[in-house]
Amino acid sequence: GIRRDSISSLSARSSRNLRRIRTIPTHVLLFLVVTALTPVWLVVGLLVDVVRWITGRHHGMAVRMFAFGWWYLLIGTVCLTRILGHWLVAGFGRNKASMREGSYRLQEWWARMLFAAVVRIFRLTVSVEGLDQIAPGPIIVMMRHASIVDTLLPNVFVTGKARIRLRYVLKKELLADPTLDIAGNRLINHFVDRQGDSIAEVKAVVALLDDVTDREGVLIYPEGTRFTEERRDKVLAGLGDRDTGLAERARRLRRVLPPRPGGSAALLESAFDVVIAAHTGLEPLATIPDAWSGRIVGSHLRIRFQRFDGSAIPQTRRGRVDWLFDRWEEVDAWIVGT
């Protein structure tokens, strides 16, 4: 058993190192190339945007998307430099607590810089309700997933505004971003392998609750992936084979995916208070083709936080699943009504 665990640990470390050997130079090289070609992409982008306006009165998106891409690469490159600095200051990585604290601050800065760019570049207006309901912890934050951008919202509002540090449940694919990979693994997070052992993955998610304090929480996206009509139809088809009762409830959802019970229902066993984070306005950034449509320009992003008493959540697993579906039906109704 010990030998097997040791081999598994060595394999994971080797895989991680090989991944970072690819992703870190790629990110920095992309930033340098895109920066060097700035005059080119500005001219090309302006020409494309002019043609889009003349032919269909569409908002200019080429320059906007180029600009955000460059900013994302810049912020990522700065973060990689700061991550290296944290490692050096921590005695070449020996002081794990120092590196973790630096990563918490860096994570918040990273999200704030990227979200500010989204708001400015796409001319968004933002309104938030329920910020006063977030603190104190420990809490479980369950957020709607509808966009490639809404992963920034927890750090900006839950951590940045309410001062609750979060432990994240994230998909393993996000490790392709070197900043998320290195800083994210220095923090108490879990990157879910959606092709892995589901029982082991749920246990790892629940382990995030260990020693959580009144200034912390765990964040999960119960839908598991971003909402699209195609994904909704696929999820419904799968639910119909396993649980006709849940499938019927899922069919009534119009703007959200039905929540996946696994990790979310397991977290609810803790009886910690739950904060449901609903939002609407970022749907035009669900995918790159959606963004290209230009519908995001001038959108109003509405965010709502609602806190629920953890002691009132049913104790049976089926009761917790039904409770979760109740909350998601309320999120769906709120989105449709806005």
C-alpha cells in the first residue's frame, strides 16, 4: 500500500512537471508574440470591425477580443513572475504557509484585474444584491455556471468584498492555465477529474471542508459545466434513464442546467450555511462564438447572493438533492424574471 502510494505520488509529480514545462513557456511566448504583433492585430481588428458594422450594424468585437486576450496573457505573465518571487521569498519553497498566503493575495488580484477588463472592454454595468448575506463562514457557496467569465465572480465579490476566502472545486482542464495550476495547487482546492473514480472525487471534494474557519468557505458549481441548450438536452437524456422524477423537474428549468447531485449533495451533509450565487448577463460569453456575436456589449450583469440556514437542510440524501433542485428552480425563475 505504501509503495503503491509512493509510486502514484511520483507519477502525479512527474505529470505535473511535464505539464508546466509545456504551459509556462507557451504562455510567456504567446504574450511576447501578441505584444510584438500589436500594430498588426489592431489594424486587422479595426478593419474587421468596420466591415461588421457596415454589413450588419454589429458591435465591433475583433479589437475587443484581441485586447482582452492580450490583457489575459499580460496578467498571467505578471502572476507567473510573482509566483516565482513567492517561491524565492519562502526559502526556495520551504515555507509553505508563506507561499499559500501569497497565492491567496495573488488569486484575488488576478480575478480583480481580469474582471475589471471585462467590464471596461465590453461596457458592462454591474448590480449586486445580498453581499451582506455572505459572511460569516464557514459557508458553502453554490454558483450558477453560464460563462467563461463567471469563474472570476467568487474572488471579486465573495473574497474581495465579503472577505471570505474560498476553497474551490474546479475542473481538471483548468490546469492548462499555468497561473491556476501553480497558485491553485498551493491553495486548498480540488481539481476534479471528470473521467476519474466518482467516489474518490466526491471524497476529495468533501475533504475541502476539513478545518474550514469562520473566514472561509467552499465553492462549487453544481451544474458542472456552462449552460447551453445542447448541454441541457444531453443532461436531460441522461437523467431520463436514471431518475424520471429528477428528469421531470429538470425539464422545467429554462435557463440553467440541472444540478449534479454528487459533490454538491455531499457537501450539504456538513449542515454549514449555503450561499446560492445567481447571476445573469454573462450568457453572451458562454463560448467564443457567442462572444463574437457582440451581444455582450453594453450588457447588465446582475448578481444575487442568498444565504440559507444549513441546519434546515434535510438529512437524507434524497432530501438534500430535492433541496438543491428547489434552489436551482428559484435561480431559474429569477433569471427568467429579470
